[in-house]
Amino acid sequence: MRMEETRLNKVFARALAVALLLGGAAVAHRAYSLVPVTVNGQQCIVAQGTRVGECVGRYSPAHPGNMVSAGERRVLDDGAGRPVVVLVNGRVATSDEPARPGDRIQAFSGTDVTEPTTVATVTVEPPVEVIGAGPYEVVVSPGAAGIAEVTRGAVSGEVIATQTVEPPSALVVKRSAAPASTGVALTFDDGPWPGQTEAVLRILASKDVKATFFMLGSRVKVAPETARAVAAAGHAIGNHSYTHTYLGSAGPGRVRWEITATNALISQVTGVEAHWFRAPGGILGPTATGVLEQESMRSALWTVDPEDWREGQTAQELAEAVVKAARPGGIVVLHDGGGDQSVTIEALPLIIDGLRARGFTLVTLDELGSVKGAW
Ligand SMILES: [Zn+2]
């Protein structure tokens, strides 16, 4: 029994020794596997095998450098900026190398970089300005587009800045309770002029527009066929004097003759009794005013003069000038005679389309309502 006890004691003692030995080894192993480091000056203990990057992430997270948008500073691309720099004991380290006991780890945050930007020139639509109220509307000013330079983020598309190069002018719409007069009259002076007058007639016919032609007696005399063509097409015919004389400085007899001889010729050639008179240069004078009264005629001046006889103007510029300046009740002075009017002829379809786009109807002076007869 005693011997048995002794044996048992031995077994126990041996087991204890093994246990102690194993335990000691475990303690020793554990002591060895803990790695003391500093991360940005902070004392840390990490398990053996821990990577430098993990140490930084756990104890002193560094901001990664991203690519951010130029406007809202949104992150567009993670890590696409200048990256985090990690030093181990003063030398540049990779984040996946293992930390060693005593390592002094320093992490420097990355820096964001801003996306590149692009600059584009864009047109700025004119703002719409509404005057008055009611169901009827007329465009009283077409406005004009402006130009701006827009800076955008090349990746995000965010608008960073808009710089006005040329401001737009407003499109002005007039609203009213009752329909406003939308008539505009096209008038053609100094004809008839064979070739040019027919070209004008063809365009007016194709666009279904009626106009008013202020003819010179001297021109009706040399081009009666052309004068007749104007009348046959249903246009209004007015008197523009016989010889294009400025009536304000002519004698009374001459003034009377300029008006009445032209009336007689127009009547004889076209069958039309002219009741509109347009003074050459817009200069009427008291004598002519008296003659018009006696002849039951009315003076018709103009409200829109694009100076279509002036050289160096393109058809587009001419049309734009007319469309821009037109107002309800407007009278546009153009020329089918007096010289080369090919730019006017080229501009005419643009003028008609442009005025109609603004809501105008094209009428003769008879249909206009009120006509400007004096300055
Ligand atoms: Zn004239």
C-alpha cells in the first residue's frame, strides 16, 4: 500500500513537472510573441506577425490620399491622391512588412488631390421677361443669347465657376387681355426695278406676304411691266414722287407735279389710285402736306430703317436688324430699286421668317391701323 502510494506520488510528481514545463514554455512563448512598438510616439503591443500597416491602422489611422471633386470635394477615387507614407525607424517601409520589437513606426497622412478642370465656352439662353397679364402675347423684344465660360470638374462634371463673357439680353413678352396689334408692314421704295422687283415679288408670293411698294414716277415710266406685276400680285402701291426730289426745298409747282404726275402715271399703268405718299428722305414740307390733303392722300414714313442700301452689310445682319427693331404696328423701309439690292433680296426670306417667329403678321399699310405719317 505504501509502495503503491509512492508510485502514485511519483506519477503525480512527473505529471506536475510536465505540466510546469509545458506551462513555462507557454508563458515563455507568449512573452516572445508580444511585440512592443511605437506608432507615432504611442506605445503599443502587437502580436507577432502583425504588419506595419495594421499597426498604423489600429493605433494611429492615417488619412489616405484621395482624388476629390473640384467643387464639392467629394471622393471620386479612393487612394488616387498622394498616398500615406510609413517610416519604420526612419526608413520608408511597406505596409505589409512585419513589425519587429522596438520598431518606431511613423505614419504620415496622404494628401487629397483635386481632379483636373476643363473650361468650355457656352451660349446662355436669353432670360424671358413677361410684361402685363392675359391670354394674348406678343414678343416685343427677341432678346439675344449671351456667352459664358464654364469651368467644370473633368471627372465629376461639377460646375465650379461660370464667368460671363457677354451677358444675354432678355426676350420680352407682352401679355394682354385683348389681342394686341401684331401687324408689321414691309415697304419697298425706289422701284419698279426690273429683275430686283420681280425677285422680291417671287419671295413675297412664296411666303404669302402682301407688302407696299412706293414707286417713283420716273421708274414706272421706264418699267411699266414691272409696275403692273406688283399690282397684279395684289400688293399696295404708294407714291414716292416722280424724280426722288427732296420736297422741303423744292418750289410749290414742282412739289405739286412730283406728286400728281406720279399718281396719274401709276393709275394709267397699273389701274391703282395711290393714296399713300412717302416723301423722299422723309422730308415732306408744308407744300407737300397741302397737296396730299387736296389729293386725299396720307403720308407714310417708317419706324424701322435697316439702311439696306448701305454697303458691307450681310443679309443675316440686315435681317437681324429688322427683326430686332420691329414692334407691333411697325413700318419697315426696304428698297427694291435705286441700285444693287441683292443683299435685301437675300435677306427678305430671313426677315419674313424672323418677324413671324416673333408673332408678327405681315400686312400692307392699309391693314396696319395707325401709320406714322410725320416725325
Ligand atoms: Zn427713296
